[in-house]
Amino acid sequence: MNFRALMLFASSLMVAWSACSTPPGLGGVLAEVATTPPAQEWHVGPEVDLSKTGPARFVPPLYAAFQPERAMQLVNFIDGFYRAPANRGYDTVLERLVQELRAAGFGGEDSRLSLETIQGPVEEAWTPLSAELVLLADGEKPRELHAFDQPEDVDRVMLPVYAPSCELEGEVALSLDELKKGMILVTDVSATQVKQRAEFAGAAAVVSASLESFNEDPSGRNRHMEAIQYRELSGGNTLPVFQISKKSLIAIEEAVDRARVRKRKVRLALSAQVEVEPRPLRTLVATIKGSSRPMEAIAMVSHVQEPGACDNATGVASLVESARALAELLRQGKLAWPDRSLVFIWGDEFRQTESWLGHTDMQPVVGISSDMTGQNLEETGAIARLERMPDPGALTTLPPDDHTPWGAGEVKVEELKPNGFAVIARCAMVDVGLQDGSWRCADHPWEGGSDHDIFIRRGIPAVLFWHFTDFTYHTSLDRLSFVDSKEMRRTGVAILASALAVADPEPGDLERYLKSLDMEREVRLGAAIEAESPELEALWGMWCDGARDWLRKLCLGIDEDLPGTGH
């Protein structure tokens, strides 16, 4: 194939804008059809065709029906509980979701709106009840550095998941070299990296002030110095482990420096109470039954566990509010009932998807992970992102692509399964941006780390909607003050519009998708040519050809080889 000729052909398509109408948005500025498309520079990634088809058919009614205030109220409730798999906080949140969904019509008289709980195996559910860490320096007053005794307290993450209860006191050692039996190792590296050696040396406990590089406050206000990192230990751990802030680490180090001059000692008093009890792991599933293809499903998944507001109370609440808004629109007749079923899933990350896949008779066509959907850009520095499934960009990353600080995942050429779902999701993000007035967002190559991976491993196209880099990620700072309800609305609508575009495709959607795919082909092949990589050029050419075929089958109802259709 002559890829350069193909690029020229794709370029010629881009000038045919006069035949396309402009979707609503930009606060009414774009009131009339333009001869050139509105700029899309607020979205980092290939541009898309702006026809009012595909996800654009669903964005305006979904945007109007999604109530940010309701979603924020639910985030507020969820954030009040420490949510570890199967524990009481986790189950309390699921019970609240059941109430919200029943009020929206799920599990009621309309058999097309079902609600069920999948009862998983019983496991040892862990809940932190209270903890305190006190600095004891000879000749100085005791100083409480961290403490909590309520599930909503800021310092609730100072105990890593599966840390044991304890009541102890020990002298401080600031390195493994000076660690002796009965001392407490205080370090700035992850406890998981030193725990085994510390335990072998006879440490009474490990206290860690670890943080990732992306946790540094981008504003320059050094808010990260107050952050306690959320961590998880392996099950069965018996060594007491505490997490502290960088500020507290400095306080301990300064106390040790003073004590050395005076030939005195510095100790820490640690106390922790945790509850471990056998409880079943539950997964909640709400389904909107498709009208003509009810056994083919678009699955949207959001994890409940992890005690953060952005991660992942926002993902959970966005998906609940999306389900409520869609059910309302369908009942009111403002949207036609979709052909395929829409499935909304909440539970424990990864295992929720595995649980549903193992439980259902439905065939998933695509999967979407709703994770970290509501970060406030001004406060966290995080923008909305679409993580694609493995494509050639995950093998060799070239502009406009770029990996986040999360880092690239390992992908092999033989693992690439071409499809056009990312094109649809990218269109949805741009459509929401036009509806909203602009939306700082981007798409990037696959990195992995959430429920979309479970679908991908089974050959099912899947994407992740999330926000990064968020400096509060997996720290005690991830609380309500960093949540933007309007951002939850944008992301929630993009997720649901992507889902509906696959659940209820029309032949008229195809032209938009193919034009958008041609725009991406031009960008990808141009970057490969610039990098003098004929191998990557060929891979992107094959990917786009495969995506074109997938999109044709989706929109024209050709079921052969389309994942999840049972053919």
C-alpha cells in the first residue's frame, strides 16, 4: 500500500467541511454552520470530524439530564467511609448505591431496568478503626504527628491496608544500617521495599514517608508535604507499618539531630486498632436491557474500594448519576431505547469485572472503566484523559501521543487487535467539549492499571476514562476540596455517550467515524514517516485498516467477527 498517497487522500477529505454541520456548544458562539471546523486544540490527540452523528446524537440530552449536584452529594457520602474490599464501609456504600438506583427505577416494575448483587466469596475484610503516632524526644514534650479515630478523618490512610493492630514504643532508626532489634525504622522509601529486611533485623515497626514523584504539588505551594500516601500490604502481614507525611519525617529527623547533640534518644509511640472479619465480597450490577439485542452488552465499570474522593468516589458517583439520567431520558421518550444492553458495574477493582464476566450470559461488545472522573483542574493539575486499548502507539510513542507519569505498559505486536472504539470515545470527548464550551482533555496510549485491562485480555475492546497527573493521587489529600462536580458531568457524559454510540449505532454514524479515522491515519503515518520508522508506519496502516473494518461492521450491522455479538 502507498501510505503517502493515502495520507494525501485523507488530507483532501479534511477540506470537505462545508457539507458538515456544527454540533451545539461553545456557549452559542458557533450558532451557524462554518466552512471550517472549530479548533480542537483543547483536546490533545488527533482531531475528529464534527458531524452531529455518533456520540453527538446523545451528548446534548445526557448533558442536560446529568445533575452535578446530585453526583456531588453522593461523592460526599462515599468519601465519609474507608472502603477496603468487602469491609463495612464498602458495603455501606453499595447499599447507598442500591437506594439511588432503585429510586431511579432499577429493580422495580419495569423489567427492562434490572438490579442485582453478585455475592462473591467470603474473605477477610480489613477496616482501620483508629491509630496514633506520637513523637517522644527526651527532654521535650510529646508531639502527636498523626491520628484518627473516625472513618472520615484525614489521617485515615496512615495505616496501609492489611496493617495489624499494635500498641508499642521504640527508639527511632533512620536507616537499615543503624537498625537494631526493637527499634522502629523511619524511612522515606516505600515500606514494601524495606519491610522484609527490617523485619529480619528485628524491627518493631516500619514508618514510611514515601511519596511518588507525581505527588509533588505542581502549584509550588508544597501541599504535598502534608500528604500521607495510601498503601496496601500483602495479606497476612504481621509487622506494624505506618505511613506519615514528609512534614512529619522532617520533624522526626530534626528531633534525632537535636538528641544526638545532647546524647539523648528519640522514640515513637505507635497504636493502631483494626478490624478483620469474614465478609462476602459483593458486586452491584444495574442493567438497561437492550430492545433488539439484549444479550449483547456495553459494560461500564467503576471500583468502590480505595478511600479517596477523586479516586474513586467520583468514578462511582459519575456512573450512578449517568445511569439515573439515562433511565429518566428513556422513560420520558427523549432517547430511544438502545438496541444493545447497557450494564453498570460497581465493586472491587478488577474483581468486579471478573465477577460479572463469570456470572453473566451476556456477550460484552466493549468495556469502559470509569475511574477518577472528577479532579478539579486548577487544584490538582489533572486533565481528563482517554486511555486507548493497546495500539501501535503503545509500542512506539510519537507526537501527539505522550505517556503519563504512570508509565508505559508492556505490549507485543501480536497483542494488537485493531478496532475503532477509541475513535468513537475520542469523538465523544470532543463532542462534550463543544457542548460544554471547551474541555481540557487528551487521549494517550495504553498503560494499564484498571478494569479495562480485564476486557482487553479477553479480546474485548475497552478504554479507560480518568484524570492524571493528580498530585493528590493515593494520598490523604484526595478529599472533597479537590473534586469538581462539573468535571464529573463532562466525563460521565463522555463515557455514556461512547457507550450509547456502540449500543445503538446507525449507518449514518459511519461517515463521521471514517473521516475521523482518516484524520488519525494522517497524524499517525505522518509521525511515523517523520521518525523514519517504516515498521511503525506499516503497523499504523494495518491498525487503521482494521479499525475501518470494525467500524463498518458496527454501523452497518455486519456481526461477523465483531466482539461480543456471538458470531
